[in-house]
Amino acid sequence: MKSFMRRVDRFCYTHPNFGIQNLMMFVIIGNLLVWLFGAMDTKHILIDALAFSAEQVFLHGQVWRLVTFIFIPTTGGIWLLFMLYFYYFIGRSLEGQWGPGKFTVYYLCGMAFNILYATLMWLLTGYDIRIDANYLNLSLFFAFATLFPEEIVLLFFIIPIKMKWLGWIDAAFFVIAMFTTRFPANLLPLVAILNYLLFCGGWLFDFIRPARVQQKSKTINYKKAAKQYYKEQAKRPYTRKCEVCGKTDADYPDLEFRFCSRCAGYHCFCIDHINSHVHFKE
């Protein structure tokens, strides 16, 4: 996971124009349009034409289903407005924390995992799952709750609740869905969790590991590592270099750099990654 995330961070740094700005806004607009037109479609022809179907894609060439399934609303009326508001709020927050490129990669990976799972089930069992982006969008709650556990939001615009508790409620919903849905659709929540663990597993493991292990990682060989760090830096044309994106104080003299006390050793990060990197272990 760590090496994958470093590759993603480096890719986003070297391709600053990659990514879709305001991605969740496009997803929400698509959901609203499909809901409005679907309300006039009593036979659900529109929804059936947009949902992902491995059989329709690979046997009948309906390739638009590879994308359009993310625009299918899973509820309606006032509940849809509540849900889309939360999707927008959380999506924009994650995009602000990660950047458009990384958030786009997260969402595309979630789409790919859903498509891959549905396709494998069709090939192995012959069962053609019609999937939407329900669990993919709900996995955004997990990511937000991991990065901002103490953030307080107004549930239904009334009830103040911390995101970490909303994340647990989301987890309970996933567990219930796994036991109340027929196979193989009941494993779709696990697919969404895999996407979440791929991107946020490092932060999650740092959060739940024992405090004594965290303390050890803070103090182990810190002075020795600092001495070695400055000895190596004396031979280079810069003083600070971000371990994630590779920016240096020579190339970006106005950029702030900090050292992480939670990493094992002595590691420097720019201000953009000091709070979002995967911590180094011994």
C-alpha cells in the first residue's frame, strides 16, 4: 500500500494537470438528471440502460455502461438531496486534501474494482450483476472519517455528529448489506472497502496500532538519524526535500518543509504532505 501511494503521489506531482476538477459535482449533476428523467420512466428503461452489465458490455458492445453506472441514484426525493449533499461535501473535502489528481485516481480505482468484480462473477458464475456506484460513493465516508475523524457535520442539517461515528454507522450499513443481499452482490461492500484500504490503509493502521508502538516509532534512533540526514544533505545542492513529491527548498524557496515526528527515522515533507503521508516504519 505504501509503495502504491508513493507512486500515486509522484504521478500526481509529475502530472499536475491530471484529474477532474470538481469531480463530485459532475457525479451529482448526473445523478440529479438521471433521477429527473427516471421519474418519468415508469418501466425503468433508462436505469436498465445505464447500469453496468458485463454481458451487455462484452457481448453487445454497450461500452457506455463502463461510466454511466456512477450516475444512477440509489434513492429519491428528499433523501436523495441529503445524500448528494454529503457526497459533494465529502468529495470536495477529499479533493482539497489530496488534490484533484489523487481524488480522481481514488474514484477511478473504485469504478475499476466494481467493474472487475462484476465481470469476474459473470465469467465464473454466469450471474450478470447490475451495479451502480452506491458502495463506491459510501466508501468516501470511510476515507473522510479516517482523514478527519474529529470533524463535526450536521446530519440531516440538524444533528451534530463527528465523522468517526458516521464512519462506524457506514460500516454497520456495509455489514448489514453483506448479510441481507444475495450472493454475489453481497460482496460489493467488500470491493468498496478494498479501494478504501488501498488509499487509506496506512493512516488507518497508524490510528489503531498500540500507543507503545507509536511511541517507539517516534523515538527510535531519532538523533542518530538526524545526524546522518544532515551529513548526507551537506553533499547536496538543497537542504530540504519532500519524501513524497520530491520538491526541494532549492527549487521552491518559499515552500515550507517540516520533519515528521511519527516516522521512524528523520524524514522531511513539504507542507502539502506533512499531514497526509504514509508514515515510515523501522
